[in-house]
Amino acid sequence: MKIYFAGPLFSESERDWIRAVIRKIEALGLTPGGRKLEITFPYDLMPKEEMEKLGANVWPEIFSRCRSHLENADLVIALLDGTQVDDGTAWELGYFYAIRSPERKMIGIRTDFRRAGEGEGSCLNSMIQCSCDLIVTSTEALLAEITRIVRGR
């Protein structure tokens, strides 16, 4: 199963949090169909040295690599914390929503207790909230949901 982990990746704390969650997912030891989970974190798709070599051509290459991994993902996980969802994350969710088949899922994780939606009871912008199959509020709930999906329950 291929997982794409979307989220803001511009600060050390954001990258560290996402990587810590990825390690917890890997520690579950899930092997769908006897295969190990493959988790893509966009920040790791291109080393800094390669980015520098590409110069002005780096942006189309980053876009292409992220899009390709989204197209091959079985599951997208998106970190949705903050007063607004990161714009790149919002694009990734929208793109995946548009191309996915029914068995391919999207899980949002929002650990932020601030309300960021349009109405009472909404936690996010409607376009983001309604795109996700499920929004969880903790790492533990995310791990449980991934386990459920992988095991086909």
C-alpha cells in the first residue's frame, strides 16, 4: 500500500512531527498483501543538493514528483492543523480527490482545537472537510484508522 503524507513542511517542527508520525505508522508493522507500506513524505522527494543543481527548473520538478506520487497513492494522509490548511496540502487533497477511485482513501488529521470552518460544528473549510473520508483528532486515532484500512475492515 502506498501512502502519501501531505502537510506543511516549511519548518523544522512541522517536518519533525510528520516524520515522527511516519515512524509510528511504520512501527505498526502492517504488511498489506505481504508487502511493506510505502510512505512518501514530499519533503524527502528531492535532496537539497539536487534542488540547488536544478536552479530555476526545481519548481516544475518538485511539482511533477509530488503529482506522480499522488497519482500512485492508495491513501493520502493530510496534516490539517493551523488557522488555515497549508495551500500545497489543500492542492494535494483536491487533486487526489479528483483522480481517485472509491477504494483510495483520504484521512485528515487535525490536532488543532481552533475552529477553522464556516459554521457551527465544522472544524475546517467545507471544501477540505468534505473531501476527506475521515478527519481524526489524534495520532492514536490515525494509527487505528490506518490499521483498519490496511486490514480491510
